[in-house]
Amino acid sequence: MSGRIYALLAILLLTSCLSKHEVLQNPHVRQRPVPTRKPQAARPVPPTSPTPPTPKSYTSTSGYAYIEQYKDIAIAEMERYGIPASIKLAQALLESGNGNSTLAREANNHFGIKCTPEWVGGQTFQDDDRRNDCFRVYERAEESFKDHSQFLLRKRYAALFELDKDDYKGWARGLKSAGYATNPRYADLLIDLIERYQLHQFDQPESRAEKVKREEVVQTEIVENKPAEQQVAEAEEKAPVRIDIHEVKQGDTLAAIARKYGMSSAALMDLNGLKTESLFIGQLILVSQAPAER
């Protein structure tokens, strides 16, 4: 009995050895595949709040065309009086709607300057702070840019001329502090336009000696203007300018903005060089404001 058991074990051992030998030596027998682990499912990434896209800096073709047309006169006035060319261009862009406001088109008045007792030039009348306010009329737009410089040569703005002529931020904030406009964001609007259109590229630094010489000339002219300006009450010296611009807010649409200012959507798109009606919050839209009802 025990002999049979030993014989059976010997047969089983020999069979096992032969099987292994076949796998290793027989070229027709493939190696047994190595078991691989099943890939684990990727862990779910917790959802995050999407980051809102940053609005691209907004510019318009009409804005660039306006700058190209009047940059030379702005630079010339900067060289003469020290008013940054960027400031003059930004104010003109704001107050004339890129040269498309009624005053700019019909009166060559790009800064909304009103009549004063000493003004002997042309006049036009529009409703603004009061019914039939008197605005100055110029034969050429360049005269408006020059008169804007003369308008600032008064005691109210004298401190601004002590700034460097490339300090556009100081000038923007100084104009607001001096009461040039009542819009609380006036300085921010100017700075935004200057940086958006890179208007500061037209500003030029000056040496200390050049600055001292310029300040002497400016202060002399301010003193010479004093007698005439005494005829004008401080409140009338520069009535707050009407800013022909709309800042897009939540819920605004192009059609709604156009209706608000008495324009068609097509005219508003053309004025701002818009290709679509898409707007983003904070975008500045140039408008032609309809006469105010009194």
C-alpha cells in the first residue's frame, strides 16, 4: 500500500517538473502573463468657483482717430504751459464724446467751456445747469484747445502748474479737488482713459531749470488774468462740465443706454466703434446727452 503511494507521488513530481521545463524551453509556449493591477478611478476634484474673466482694456477706433487728430496741439500747449498733453486729450475725449458732441460739432467747443463776462467771441445756447446756458463758439477746434489752457490760467488752478508736466495723476486729482467737475469719479475717469489709450506717451519730463522758467511765465499770466476774472463769481468760474460718458452697470444693455440718452443703438455703436452689443460692467460708453428738461 505504502509503495503505491510513493509511486504516485513520484509520478506527480515528474509531471510537474516536465511542465515547468516545457514553459522555459519550448519556443512555442508563451510566458504566462503577469497579472496587472486594475487602474484606480481618479479621485473627484472638488468644484471651485469659476474666476470671472478680466475685462480687456476698452478702446474705440473713433477715440484713436480723435487722439491722432489733436495730439500735436495738446503737445504744443504742454510745452508752453506745462499742462500734460495726456490730461488735455483725456479731458477732450470725455467732454466732447470723441469730438461727436453737439458742442464739438457745431461750436468747435471740445471742453464745454461756458461764456464769461470778458468773452467777446461767438456764443451758442444749450440747456445745461440752467436753461439756455451760454457756451463759447470757436472758428477752429484748435482754438478750443488753446482756450482751455487760458481757462486754467487762474488762481483756482494755480497750484496745478507747480506739478511736473508729466504728472498726469497729480493733475487729474488736482482738477477734481479744484472743482473742475462735480462727478466724484472725474479723476479716475481721466486716469483710466490716459492709461487705456496710453496717452502718457505724449507727456515729456523737464529739467529743474526748465520747470522754474515755465512756472515764472505761468504765474505771470495768472496774475495778469486776475482783474478780468474778478468779474466772474467763483461759482460761475467753471460750471461743472457735463461729462458725455456712461459707465456700464449691472443690468445695463446697449439699447437701454441708447434710450436713456436719446440715441439709437446703431448711433451709439458707431460713436464707440462697437462691433457687437456686448458690454461689460465698468466699461465707459461715450454718449451724446440730450438737452436736459427743465
